[in-house]
Amino acid sequence: MAGTFDFSGKEVLVTGASSGIGLAVARGFAAAGANLAILADRPEIYDAGKFLSAETGREVTVLCCDITDREMVSRALSPLTRIDVLINNAGLELITPIDDRGTQIEETFRRIIDINVMGTYYVTRDALKVMPAGSSMVFTASIWAKTAVAGFSAYCASKHANLGFMRSLAQELGPRGINVNAVCPGFIRTDASMRSVTAEAVRSGRSEQDVTDELLANQAMPGLLEPDDVVNTYLFLASEHAKDIFGQSLHVDRGDVMD
């Protein structure tokens, strides 16, 4: 997975790394020799740290933090004296149908925006204090940042916002020698995506297989992606191979969205 990349001596922070894409990406950087810090707001992040340390034989810095809490973010990141690569991966995906009249759906909508947009902003602000020239920042966006799907308005809005934020930062940080890009994964087998399938199946009265088939229908190559399938794209964008790439969003979606 990481055979063509060497991050030896590089300090890498991956947010949302307790499971799914974040954990897979953290494993990829660790396998490529990086000194790793991982962050999430769930206690499972400690298990992830132990797993990665055992797998690599190197200490992994574990940060447990709700990124929507500005002060908590500052405290969590304060031990980090250098960040060569920031992977802004933390995010929340939940269904938010617009015709749901309950107050809970509005709270869910706000929570998604708070995590995916404001939380990402807070982490980025603090991380930049210790990111030198030559460092890299990679956002996890989504193919739904380029299109949309019914019932997920908060998530889609947040991912469109992530791309706008990323592109603006690429302009702002380019003169400082920091390249900023994004990965737009397609539909991937993670706990979050499978939870969304279940919720949509219940809402629409269809089977989970029917919902999954609909989500994958536009792919040029069939089949459900796994978290490991996207890892090398993150490693590439954070590597010297991508030093002249700024403000781009690379799809890993088997041709689901083509532009």
C-alpha cells in the first residue's frame, strides 16, 4: 500500500482516525514511516492508537477531542510542535430529510455543519501554527461535494463547503509553500455509510440492497469500495510527487462522477 512513498521523519496528523477512511489512511502513513498523531472524539481512538503502535512498533500520539469545541481543539493540538501533513478527515454523515418536521433533524443538521465545517476550520487554524513551508494539507470531501443526493442536504452542503474552503486555502497558503488539496471518495464501505444505507432503507421502505445498488449505479466499474482503496491517493497528495498540485479534488469513485 505504501511501498512507493516514504514519509520517514515526517509528522502527520490524521483527524477522524478511529475507524473507516481515517484509520486506513493513518495506517498508510504509518507504514510509510511517518510519525503519527491521530484524533477523534470517540474512545475508540485509543484502541486505534494501540493497534497502530503494535503494527508499526512505533509510538502513536492519540488525541481525543470534539473538534466543534474551539478551546478543546487548542488544548488537544498544543503538544504538537510540528505538522508536516494534516489530513482533515473528521466528519459526520447522517440523513437529514427536509420534510422531517421534528426538532431533532434540525439539531442533526447543525451538528453535521458544526463538525464538518466549523470543526475542520478550528483544527486547520491551530495546525497551521506549526506547519512549515513544504508541508501538505489534504481534505476528505466526497463525490457529493460535486453533486448531491436526496435526503442528505446537511452532509452535501458541508462537503461543498469543504471544497470551497480547500480552494481558498490553496490560494492563501500557496505563497507559504503549503499545498492544499482534497480527495473525493465515492461510496465506501464504512460504518457511517452503512448506517446511512440503513436509515435510507427505513425512510423509503426499500431494502438495504436496493439502496446500495442505487448508490453504485453510476459507477463505471461495479462494486463497493473499501477504505484501503483510497489510501494511496492521500499519500500521493501529501508527497513530493504532488508538490506542484494546488486546489485540486481527486475522485476515487470508480467513475461515479466524471468532470
